[in-house]
Amino acid sequence: ALDKDSLPKEIVLERQAEIQEMEKIFSISNRLSKL
């Protein structure tokens, strides 16, 4: 396993953006499933 410090910050920011997008999609689908 890589230490987070060894990863370039661009990659870390990219991963965070991907996670945020996935969380958005999950929250939207959860809202739709509750309708």
C-alpha cells in the first residue's frame, strides 16, 4: 500500500473529485428511490 504522502497531490485531488461525484450520484439515486 502506498502512503498518501507519496502520491502526487493532483492524483489525490482527482480521487477526491471522483468520490464526490459518486456520492452525488448515490444521493440522487437514493432520493429518486424514495419517491
